[in-house]
Amino acid sequence: MKNIGVLISGGGTNLQALIDKQGSVIKSGRIVCVCSNSADAYGLTRAKNAGIPTKVIRKNADCGGSINELNRQICAYMKEMNVDVIVLAGFLAILGGELLEEYADRIVNIHPSLIPSFCGDGYYGLKVHEEALKYGVKVTGATAHLVNEITDGGKILMQKAVEVQEGDTPEILQKRVMEQAEWIILPEAVEKLCASL
């Protein structure tokens, strides 16, 4: 059984999908901790409700504004919790340094588009869906991928397509992509990675 650490910044809907799929889809791992870079993240409440230990490490308040120090502290916490696999579930900070080295090929991210479309620096949250609608694509979706030093540039583990519908707003499309793609393939990709280690 692999130990999974989840990094969040906000509401934690993808975290909830992971919690809900433990034991059914995720059989080769279990979530042992949740770390947030925001003290207000509702995902922390979701973790506490599920009995999962949490920690808050903020770039400015705890790391003197240094992204390298943030990565160092997160890495230290993951090691302290004996984490084998890290999952980014709406984590809005760039990983690098020691964390990427220590957990190379063991960090999974979910991105709300079919990579290589609408990805890379600056493409997160609603902006991804705004750009997809602006471009006029008929199909979008989500991609679960490994994390490396290039934003959204790691090896693709899984993808799932979602239809764009007439009259979609970025908010409506975001919700559909989460429900029909992200919440399905993220637990599956995490299981696949845990099972392969």
C-alpha cells in the first residue's frame, strides 16, 4: 500500500473525488496527508472530515516569500509523512527544486484540458475553459499527467474527452469537465501510478 500526499490550494473538489474513491478505485494506495498553501482552503475541512492529517505551508507567511523554500518545506513534510506519491489537486504553485528531484515520476497533476491544448504557464482554473470556448473547440476534457519542470509538460497518464455544448459558459464547462473527466481519471491515474511502484 503506497502512501499518498495531496497538495491543494482551494475548495478541494478533486481531493474529495480521491477520498471518495479510496478502496474502490484507489486500491494500491491511501491518502496519509493533505498540505495546502492557503489556510482558508475548504479542502482542509474535507481532509479533516475524512480523518486525514493536514498542514498549511504558505509561501509568504511561512517561507519568506520564497518558492524554493515552499518547495523545500513541502518536500520535508511529505518525507516526514512517508509519502510515496504526491497528487496535485488544484494546487496553485509551481513545483521545483528538491521536491521535483525527490519525487521524480511520482507526482500526478490533473489539468482541465486535453494536453497539449490550453496548457502551460498561466493556464489554470477558468482561464483554460475561457480559452477553449474562445477558440471554438467542440471537444475538451481533462488530462492526468506526471509533473516535471515544464508546466503541464510531463508524461500523460490518462485523458478523457468532454463535449462542448451550445451556450456553454466557462463556469458551466468547468463543472462538466470536473464531473465527467477530472473526478473520474484522477483517481484512476493515481491507482495506476501506485500500482506500478
